[in-house]
Amino acid sequence: SRVLDRMGGEVVSGLYTSGWARRGSDGVMATTITDSANTAHSILEDLDGLRSRDLPITACVRELLEGKGVRYVTFDQWSEIDRIEKERGKERGKPREKMTCYNDVIGNKPSST
């Protein structure tokens, strides 16, 4: 589901949560699955607006990951990986050919995009 600002109760654009992060250690698998489906639905509803701008939270998450030395894949990098996997799969008569090493696509450093 969408995350609300603690002070004003307004939706924090581009920030979502599900499962225990949303409700605490409560519920069963079915509850978590339903939560996840609802969160995915919210993201899909917001998708056009999310794609059109760099969200403030993005810079914070990027700084945190880079500060910890975590290698991550940006959406643009993932899109390129997705395209290549589908292309390779088509050549083999499959929906996709999963890559096991992404260094050829993303290099050794996270992208600045």
C-alpha cells in the first residue's frame, strides 16, 4: 500500500510497503499475499506518474546503497537486462534466456541514472 506521511497523513509519492513492513508481525501467508497484490495494484495505478520524474526518495536510497558499497540495478539497467534476456530467449524459442552475470550489461559500478 502507499505510505502516508506521519505528520500530515498525506501520501508519500513513490513509497510503498507490504506485509510485515506494513502491518507488523501479524497475519498469515494469505494476508501477506493479499497485501502484496494490493501494493502492486497501487504501484500500477501510479506508474505513469512515477516514470515521469525522479522521486526525492530515490536520491536518499541511492546515497544509502552507495555509502554501504551495495551494487544495485537501476530501472534503466533492468530494462536493458530484460530486453537482452527476451532477445536471447527468442533466438532459442523461449520467452527469455536468463542471464547469470550482468557485468556485461551494467559494468562493475552502479549507474548514475
